[in-house]
Amino acid sequence: MHNQRMPELRMGNLIASVPIVQGGMGVGISRAGLAAAVANTGGIGVIASVGLDLLNGTPKNRKKGVSVQLLKQEIERARQLTDGIIGVNVMAALTDFEALVDVSIDAGADVLFMGAGLPLHFSANLTPERLRSLTTKMVPIVSSGRATELIFQYWHKKYGRIPDGVVVEGPMAGGHLGFKKEQIDDPHYALENLVRDTVAAVAPYADDYGMNIPVIAGGGIYTGQDIYDIMQLGAQGVQMATRFIATHECDADMAFKQALIDATEKEISIIISPVGLPGRAIRNTFLEQVEAGVQKPFNCPYKCLKSCDYKTAPYCIALALSHAQQGRLQQGFAFTGANGYRVDKMMSVKELIDELAGEYCTVARADVMAAVGGE
């Protein structure tokens, strides 16, 4: 019943009855299991494409192209588990970005979320003509209105089309952040301001193309009130990732989920990853060793991240995240959003969505009552 009071998230002919996108979490945190569970509630479930080849092997067994085939299998498995909306998250920073985009479209993903860089160029398979006729919705993930404008302008000129939506991710998000370290706590870069800027950047293109282009806000969204408040600023949906970790359906090992449940506010901190970007993670022994200068050398059969230099990197971040996903946190670490310390129990995806929807409705109802009372 609560869900009916939350607005739908519309992206062309795609309609999510719950305006929540479950953020893509690699390596292996959000696979078909979690994505399908979210899709079954009416939200958009997202499979993370990065590092799938590490979940059943070791770095020395990695081969270029394996992740592409494994992603195809994940999409197919999700399709067996749900008739709902399935998305895929592909990082532009991956060396096989183009191939992962192609297989996501060919396998029938409903939405393609593209972050960790500007998605400006695609494979020769994605001609401007094909891009204009895709049923898969193309949604870049950005960290500013300026980046939004750049992408939309480029797509308009080169492809004769624009993205179907945009996710703007603020500095309270988990994982790698699209901000300099000094910007993370700067109020100028608060999600509320980023949403306003992004909505303004999208508006003229929506008018020119005569289409609705939803802005989806992510990074620090934790409660139904957060969802309501950010949507009052023009966002049409939200992206949430951290809260879905402590769900029964999340594809991570229970030890990974417990690390989040046990985490205190002080243990959630900003790190500098081997690829040179700030990220937000739960502090543990592994990260303390890295900060102390302990090198964890590795051989790399192929360069999965464009910006990684395995000869100088203190550790393989993909392998560290894979170890954590499998519960071996002494050999890795867990990314989390800034509000991760507030997670204190396990629940099902449905229970989480119902809780968020109930909170949203309570706030919305109070707002309406206050408005009526003020007349």
C-alpha cells in the first residue's frame, strides 16, 4: 500500500513503480540475486559488471573477455528471477568498457548506468543510428552539472540523441568518488546543490527533444525522508547502494555484511585507492597495513582499469574487493557510503523498500497537512 504513494520513476517507456535504483556494487556485491530482488519490489535492480572474473578464480587466471561472458550470464540469470527492471553498471574506466556495454545491450539489459569517467565513446557496433533506436536506456553517472552538460552536448552533436536519464552522485557515496579530497566536506558540493545544477543542465535538452529526462540522486540517501526531501528539489528518483548490503539477498558473504553492521562512524573514512582516487571504506587491518607502507605486490595478466599501473600500485584493488566480497576481510576491505554506520541489522529487500516507502509517505502526508493547515 505504501508503495502506491511514492511517485513512479519514468524513463521513456520504462516505468519503475518504486523510484529507487539499487546502486551497482562491485566486485560481486550486486549480482543477479540482489538485482532481481530489488526489481521484484518495483525498483530498478543493478548488476555491477566489474571484476566478475575474480569471483571464481585468482588474478593469474584472469583473461580479457571473461568478464564479458560472465556479465551475460548474470543478466540471463536475473531474467530468470524477475520480470522487473534490470540495469547494469559499467565503469568507463574499465579497459573492456566498450565490450561490456555491447554485451549488456545484446543481453537485453533495461538500463545501462555508466560512471567512473565520461561515457563519450562506444564501440563500432554502436553506430549513431543504433544508439538512436536502442530499447536499453542509457544513463551516465556524473558528479556535477558541468559534467552533465558536457555529456549531453557531446551526445547531441555526435549521435543525434541524448541520455535517457542521469544519476548525479554526491560526495557522501561509497566506493570511488568523483571529487577531490578537499571537495568531499565542502558544502558547495552537497548533493542538494548538485541536484539543482544537474536539473538545470538537463532542462534545455529535455525541452529540445520533447522528452522527460529524470535526474536520479545518489550518495548519502538513507531514509524515506531523504528520498522525499531530495525529490522536492527536482530529482525524480534516488540511487541507494549501502543500505542494500545488509539484506538477505545481497550477493556478498555474511562476513562482509556483518562488517557493515558492526562499523562505527569513526571507522568509515576516506582512503586513496591504488588508482589515485579518493574512496570511502570501512577501516580495517588491511587498510592500516597499506597506510603503514606495507606493499602487497601482484602480477596482472591484463590491465582491467585504464589508470592502474600494477608495477607501482601497493595492492590490486579488484582482488582486495573480491576477497572482501567472499568474506576474507583480512585480505581486503569493504566500501561503504557515509551513512553506513547507521546500518545495524539484516533485513530482506522487501522489508527495506517497505520501510523506506512508509517513511516517505509519513513525511509526504505531514507536508500536505501542514500546507492545508497553513491555508
